Amino acid sequence: QVQLQESGPGLVKPSQTLSLTCTDTGDSSETTFFSWSWIRQSPGKGLEWVGSIGRSGTTDYSPSLRSRTSISRDTSRNQLILQLTSVTPQDTAVYYCTRGTENWYTYDYWGQGTQVTVSS
């Protein structure tokens, strides 16, 4: 079973870089994955796709966030990494990591999410 756990700072100051890590601590050896993804939910808003990384290592990002977003992976540690630069209070959200089995844009497994607040 896939078990995803997000970790990172809960508070980030404006203009700084947000760095989050997601670790799959479960047994995923029998599952074929197409992608890892980051998705966030801001207060009073729905889910927003941040970006994904595919099996080949190719990345794709939300157009509104592309210039500030970097997604990478550490396959040896079963980890997904998000870096979001120049953060503003609008980046305050619960951030989730996901894994998909059908294509880049399916999200079959979710972590519990981690709250990130951008404030001075």
C-alpha cells in the first residue's frame, strides 16, 4: 500500500523559497506509477494543480506557477520535492503530494497534506 507523507516548514516569510518533501513510506513495489504530483488547496478555494513529474523525469507545471515552481524526485529515497520561489500570502495553502497510476494527471494516492502559511 502506498503511504505518502509531506514534510516541510509550516511558516514561510514572503519572498522566500518554500521547500516541501513527500516520502512514500509504504510498499509500492507492485504498483506501476506514471507520475508524482503536487496539489494545493487555499482557504475558501478548491484544489489547484501545481505540477507533476512523469516516469521519465519530465516535468509539467501549472501555467500560473511555472516560473516559480520546480519539482524533482529522489527515486532512491522514494521522495518527491517541491520548490516554490518568491512566495506571497496567496501561496498559503494545504499542500498535498499524490501518485497516479494511469497518466500524469490522475491522482490515485494522496498524502494527508501539510499546512503552509506565508506571513511576515
